[in-house]
Amino acid sequence: MNTSTYLSLLSPECCLLAGACLVWLVGVSRSAGIRASMAGLTLAVVAVAMFLAWRCPSPEAAAVMPGIRMTSLSEFVRWATLIVGALLLLANWRVPADREQGEYFGMMLCSMAGVSLTACSNDLIVLFFALELVSVPTYVMVALSRTHVRASESAVKYFFLGALAAAIMAYGFSFLYGVSGSTVLEGGAGQSLAKYFAGDASWGPFALIGLVLAFSGLAFKVAAAPFHAYAADVYEGAASPLTAFLGFIPKLAGFTALIKLMAVCGWPAADGVSAPLMWMLWVVAALTMTVGNVLALLQHNVKRMLAYSSIAHSGYMLVGILVGPMWGTGPMRDGVAAVLFYIVVYGVMNLGAFAVLSNLSIKGEPAETLDDLAGLSRRAPLSAFAMAVCAFSLMGFPPTAGFIGKVYLFSGAFAAGETSLIVLAVIGVLNSAIGAAYYLKIASACYVREPVAEQSRTGGLTQSFVLAVCSLAMFCLFLRPNDLVRQARSATESVRTAGQASIARVDRGAVGIQPIAPSDDQEHAG
Amino acid sequence: MDSSAVQTWALLILLAPLAGAIAAGVLGPGVLKGRSHWPVILGVGAAVLGAFKLFGLVRHGAHEGAHSVTVVLYQWFAAYEGKWFNVEVLVDPLTVIMLLVVTGVSLLVIIYSRDYMREDGQAVKGYERFFAYLGLFVFSMVALVLGGNFLLLYLGWEAVGLCSFLLIGFYYDKPAAAAAAKKAFLVNRIGDFGFGLGILLIYLTFGSLDFATVFDMAERGVAVSGDLSYGRVTAIALLLLCGAVGKSAQLPLHVWLPDAMEGPSPVSALIHAATMVTAGVYMIVRCGSIFAASPLAMTIVALIGGLTALFAASIALVQYDMKRILAYSTISQLGYMFLGLGVSAAGSAVFHLYTHAFFKALLFLAAGSVMHAMGGIIDIRKFGGLRRVLPWTYRTMFLGCLALAGFPLLSGFWSKDEIIHAAFTQDKFLGGLALLTAVMTAFYTFRMFFRAFFGTTRVPEGVHAHESGLWMLVPLFVLSIGAVFAGFVGVEVGHGGMLGLFRPHGAFHHFLEPVLTPFTHGGHEAHATLGHFQEFGLMYASAALSVFGIAVAYTLYVDSPMLAMIMRRVFPATHELLLNKYHVDEGYDRFIVRPLRSLGRFCAAIDEHLIDGLVWLVTAVPRLIGMLLRSIQQGSLQGYAASMMVGLAVLLAFVLWGVIS
């Protein structure tokens, strides 16, 4: 367990953090030219991190180390962070003022490192710190992203509420430590949470309180009801490209942590000892979808609309978490793989939509409302097309990747064959229909309505590039989703084997559903 | 067959036109402008090359007894129970014939469009859009033909429909064109709805959408749950037929095709004559195992085909718009193909599809050339005697007209004769319909031809008539060679038959034979039941009828034009009825469109007053909650924190209550 093993396993994360320090240091240079080129340096750091991630030993070779455990899940999350993160970086290229570039992009690197560490962590304390490493820089970035007073206001709100959520989560972790006597998530020779929850008399009230509190803290990160209230204000206050960042990075971290936590406590089921937790998640998922969509329906401001829709998308993904990872062969039955697929797709399509917004300005102000988008197809046909593609994808309409993502999420719930999950999937499908109403409003504003305001393009080359990549990716992932699905599927292998309750559930599932044979994944055949 | 070679060439055929379309669409407006035809010409040219290559591979494979190969390009989408929807191509003789026809005619039409879409040497508005759409169409059509399962077939089917819509409405600022595009799309929706249901029923019945699996099960007469019932297979066949009727403009869904002539002439030639409208025929041949299992469905196919052929030909007798005459003629010829399918002569139907593509594309392009020269006017009452003004158009069109009229030894004669023959073998009534149509075809074709090209030279006022340039003429030449000689691949040179030299069913049919086994198993052998005399007698009869039709047209429109006037006076009611296309459009308007519109208005009123009110009520609840919360929460940090804590308390209470109880 020497330092060099750590370094080699975590080299991409180390690179991101060291890069952050470098960017901070160079970012205060006296030369304005150097200060203004920090975005380029940041991109170079991300590229190096990608190279290191590519060179990294594969998870099979890596043993469980104190505090971390490298799995296929962490590899998937790491790559998702780096690739989508690079796109986010390109979209944010011009967001901060020149003299603040160093701080802004350094914070961005820290946040990305945090997501990656979340996926590697195998200890409640490491997990907590990793999650805060994701969140704390985002508070700063919100404040730096605009000079507008609303940005400062939302940064303060975000900070205080984020701190509250962190406190709740830490409190929950302390309960978990209290009941189990260990902070280790799973694996290793000693006591761990997974071993504790695999035992029989483990689901006492204190364990439940710990899980509920921990879950609540994570629900804040993914903006799930009833911890969603901050999202609309913060998203509206931040600059549009940063909003895309906030919609993906903390969400990815939150869902990754949630998957790990659920794996440790053995995927709660509708009956048995873990039923109360399952039903709580069920209620939260249904509530999140509905609240997000209904509130989005009432908005006229596109940023607020997309903020609420972001809440709704978290609700859809919670369905996948509830389905769990092991309902049989093929991705149609793997809820967690569906979540991982969906979150990447969501990150890209959400970024596309926000990049269009940030590409436009109305009399010097960033575009925000539906009126600002009206008649966009006549001014900037390609931007309008990208907006339409992303809106259709968010809606879950073929031929875009959003459709495939939703099919996988909901069909997993149908395939599970449990009434409660089927009802939840039906709620999800109905909510998608509600969602169509406001996404279509965005698309029709771009194409059908006459221009209201004088639009001018503000974005640079990088933003046009991001737009093109995002809308193309939506088509490509529709035409050929299987590569990403396969990655997501292999990422869930580590959480499939964790915990004892899961095995009990598989046995139970065998009554109604085909038994599971993990090795005969059909997608490897082609 | 070497499946990796098949995969390579199939991918080329698919992707090259798409790449051309994208290049024209993306680079067209800014960079290429008047040169936007080049990427599409290159892309489709590559596809033609690929089609020939595949043809060679299939011929080679046929010698070795492997006539068909399915290549899975990749797994697309998972279904339940570990099943997958694949992106796969099926290459067999039928596929390569369709590919050759589609890519070949497309290439010629695209070359032709280079000049046609110009006015005084200047590219018309939307030039690059036009070529991008054409490229997209070629991609969609080859995808339809190559697709190895019903899902891909359906996707291609819808995509060609979309391209057709876009191209009919190409002149979108012209109200008639926009209306025609809408009509084509909506009428096709009716057919496609049935087609979609048919595919769903196939999935429910056979548990798969793969051609191989489905057709194998259909031939063995089994379904997922036990035996395949006659009712089920008939239902599937009729639903599929519904789609074919819409796409191939057969009765009663034929109304969209004549209106589709509002699109540019090359589009009429390519999409609404040679390729897309034949998709219905292709689909029925492809699904032969399903159709052959249901004699009832086959009878309906034959009846629809025979009646459509006669019905459309009779309308074409009196029309004045050159392109509409050709459109009705297309409907009528497609009717022949359906008739051929219905009487189990699928080989002859595909043969007719193939020859028809040549001469009908030729006729449309020649008509386009006339239209181009006449400054956009296509009414045969407004011009005449053009043979001196447009000498090359005149010559090529003459060959096209002869082929369409079924003049002996030209391509159209062979294929049409085979269908008439097969129809007679099966049923005297159907054969009679086909023969009557043949004589009408000869008449209306040459009525149009003589009125346009003979008599004194008349051109519309203010039009400087001129022969088209080489970009337009070369495709005409190539197609007229095809119109004359293409039929010979389908006849055998030997003893007996026409002129004692030619007998039907040649290399074309032998090549196609392995695909048509379901038809030949279930159907009748055309040659077995007719005597020698009848067989060749019919051939001479149809040749004589064709010449007779041409002669009548000559008498009425060149020799003594007064006779035509007198005829019109003598049968005013008939003339009126035909001129108004049997009032089908009016009937649809009165009995379908208007009631539906009233229903729509009724629904809109309900929506506006009832549903909107309900929605308002529903949204009022969150609004109310919002307003209640607003006092604590609006923008207030403490309010948000409080709501979080309340939420947390509720969740904890919920969970702990669950534990206790």
C-alpha cells in the first residue's frame, strides 16, 4: 500500500488536482495575455488526464486499497467526467472575465477530480470529501461566472444550502458508522458496511436514519424533490454554460454515490427489511419527476424551464436506481446501466441546449426567455437546428439518443415485473408526455414564431464546435447506442456483485423472471 | 457469397449518397452554390458502382447455389428476452435488381437536374437544397431496399415518404405545391398506419422482425403460439397491402400521385415514377411468403391492381396536362404490377417494374424538357408541332411512348405481355381488364404525343422555345436506349414465340427465380395451363391492340382532328366524368375531409373550453401551492432551507413509521 500505487491508480485525478494548482498559480500572472489563456492550459490538463486514464491499470489488476476501490464503475465515471467535462470546458471558454480565468478553470478541474474520486472512494470519509470537492468549487464558479448581482445572490444561496445538505449527509454517515462500526464501504478483511447490511438484524431504525440522511444529502446534489428548490434560482443566476456544468457534474457525482450506497445496502426491495427505504425512494422519484415537469410547464424563462426539467430528469434516473442492476440479461433489464447511459446522454443534450442559449445575446444581455429564441431559425439556422435536436432528445423523441435512454430506463422497470415499479414507469412515461409540452415550446419558438428581439451571436468557435458535437452525438448515439451501453453495462458489474441482499433478490426474482446469467450478455456476441 | 465484400459494397451504396447529400446541404449554401450537384452526383455514382459490384457478387453466388446473404452491420437495439433489433442488410437477386434500377435512374435524373434546375444558366433558388434532398432520397430508398428486417424497411419507407414530401413541396411558396405535398403526406399516412399495424402484428405473431425468421415461419405455417391461422396471415397481408396501396398510389389511395406533379419534373421522374412508388411492389414481392399463404389477399391484390390499371388509364384518356397524363399512366402501370403480383406472376411484375423505370423516367424527363422549353407550361392545348422545335426531345419521347404503349419488341411490350398473359391464365375477367387497359394505354400515350409534337408549330406567347443542353439530353439518350432494349434481358431467343424468335421468361427471370419460390409454390405455372396457340396468340393480340391504339390516336389527332371534337360532343357526360377523374377527389372531400374537419373543429372547441379549463385547474394547484409557499420561499434562503428540513422530516417520519408498523 505504498504511495506510488496510489499515485498510479489515481493518476488522472492527481493530474487534475495538480493541474488546478498550476492554473491557479499561473492565472495570477502579471501578463494579461497569459491570464487570458488559462482555458487553453486547462484543456491541456484535461488532455493529459485522459492520457493517464488511458494508461491507468485496468480495474481487475487493482486491489482494494485503504479508502479507495477501483472498479469498472469508477472507470466509466472517470471517462464520462473527462469527455463530457472537456466539452463543458469548451462551452465555458469565454465565461469568466479574463483576470478571473485562472480561478474559474482551476475550480472546474477540482470539481471534475471530485466526481472521479467519488467513483473511486471506498470509505465514507473519502466519499464525503470527494463529494464536497465536487460541490465547493461550483459555489465559487457560480459567483465568478457573471458580474450580474443575481450570480452573487445565487452563489450565496447555493453555498448555504449546499453546506446544509453536506451537514445532513455527514450526519447520516455518522449514523452509518455508529451502527456498523466501520467507515469502509465494502471489501477488505475487516468490518465494512456491506458486511453489516448483509447481516440479518441490520435494518434497525438507526441504520435507516443514517441511510435516509445520507440519501437526502445526495438528493440535494442531484436536485431531487424535496431538496430541489435551490436548482431553479441557482441555474438562472449562473451563466448558461456553467448551468450546463451544474446540470451534469454534481448530478453525476450524486448518482455515482447513490449507486455505491445502494450497492452497499444491497438494493432495497419492495418487500423485506429494506422496504421502507425502497418506498421512500419510490415516492421521491415520482415526486421529483412530477414536480420538475409541472413547474417547468409554467416557466417562460428557458433557463428556469431547463432547470426544472433537470429536476425531472433526475426523477427518471431514480427509476433506474430503484430497478437496480440485476434483472437479467441484456441492457433492457439493467436499471443502473440505464442510469449511467442516460446521465451521459443527459449531460450532452443539456449542454447542447445551454450552449445555444449562451451563443446568443439580446442587446448585450444573454438570451434567457422564449421570446429571445423566437425566430432563431432565420438568424442562425444551425443553432436553431441544434436547439431543436437537443429539445427533441430531452423530450425522448426518436431519432435522438434521449429516446434510447428513456426506453432503457423505463423498460427496465417494466421488465422487473413488480407492480410498484411498473406503476412508477407509467408515471415516468406520463411525465415525459408533460415534458413534451414545454420542450416543444422551445423548438417551436425557434422555428415557428417570428423574431421578437434583435438577436446577435456572441459565441466563439469553441461554442459552435460544442453545439455541433452535441447535436451530432444525439444522432450517433441513437444510431449506434450499443458501444456506450456496453460500457455502462460492464460498469455495473461491480455493483451487481456487491451485498448479500441482492443475491436474495435475484433468487426471488427467479420465480417470476428469467434467472440471471451474468456471463451470457448478448451484446458481446456482435 | 463473400459476406465481407457484400458488407463493404452495401455500406458504400448506403453511405455515399448520404455523404453527398450532407455535403450538398452543409457546403451548398456557402461554398458550392451552383456546383452543389457535384457531391450528389459523385455519391450516387459511387452507389451505382457498388450496385454493379453487388450484382456481380450475387450472380457469382447464384452459380454456387447461395443466392442470398444477410449481413449484420451491428446490433442496434435490445428488445426483451435478449433479442436484438439489428442494423442488417439482405442482399439477394431482388435487392440487386432494385438497387440497379434505383441508383441508375437516380444518377441519370440527378445529372439531368443540373440543367433543369437552372433558369438562363443561373441556379434557381434552393438549388443546393434540391440536390441535398435528392441525395437523401437515394439514401432512404437504398436503405429501404437493403434493409434486412421489417424495422429498417419501415424506417426506409417513412424516410422516402419524407423526402417525397420535401421534394413535392420544393416550390413551397407556390400554394398548389404546398397543398400537394401535404396531401401526399397525409394520404400516405393512411397507408403507413396500416403498414405499421401490420409490422406490429408480424412481431406479435412471429416474435421477430427479421425477414429470414418471419418468412421461414410463414412458409412452415407456424407462429410463436402454435400454428399460424389463416385469418392471422390474411390480416397481416392485408395490413401490409394497405401500406403498399398508399405508397404505390393504388385505388383507393391513388389521389396523391397526380397532385404530386406539382414538384419539379426530375422529382416526378425519379420518385413518382421510377423508384419510390414501386416500393409497394417491392415490399409485396419481399413478403411473398406471407401473401402466398393467403389466397384471399392475393385475389384482393390482383383485383386492386386490375381495377386501378383500367381506372387510371381511362382518366388519362382525356387529361390535358402532360405530366398528369403520365402520372395517371404511372398509376395504371403500377396497377399492372399489382395485377401481376396478385396472379402469382411476381417475376413478371418485377420485370415490368424494371422496364417501366426506364421508359417512364424517360417520358417524365422528356416532358420536363418540353416544360423547360415552354417556360413552365405543360398543357398540351397550349402548344403543338414541337417536333421541329425540340428535335431530340421529340425523338427520345417517341421511343418512350412506343415502349409505354407496348409496341412490339420494345421493353414495355415484353413485360406487359407477360402480365396480361398471367392474368388470362388465372382469370378471364382480370385478363380482359389488362387487355382493355393495354389498348387505352396506347391511345392516351399517343394522343399526348401527337398533340404535343405534330400539327402546326404553336408555342405559348412570349416563350423562346429551345432544345435543352447536353446535361439534359444525355440522360434522355441513355434512358431511351434502355426503353428500347432493356426488355431483351427478359426474353429468350429461341424457336417459337414472337416472330418465331423470342419467347418470354429469359435471363432476368432465371436470375430472380430463387427469390420467387413462395409465389411459384402457391401459384399457378403460367405456361402449364395455356395451350401453345393461346400463349403466342395472346402475344400477337396484345401487339395488335397496341398498334390499333396508336392508329386510333393518329386518326383522331393527326389525320382528322374534327373526329375528336365530335366524339367529345357525342359523349359529353363520359368526357366530363373522366376529365373530373370520376369525382373521387370531390367525393373524398365531401365524405371524408369535411366531416373530419367538422370533427376537428368540435374537438378543438372541447379542447379550448373543457380541456384547457381542466388544465388550468390542474396547474392552479401547484400555482396555489406556489403562492402559499412564495411568502416563505420566494427568493428567501431561509425559506429554501426550511423546506428542505421539512422535507427531510417527512421522509424520516415516513421511513420510521414504515419500520414501526
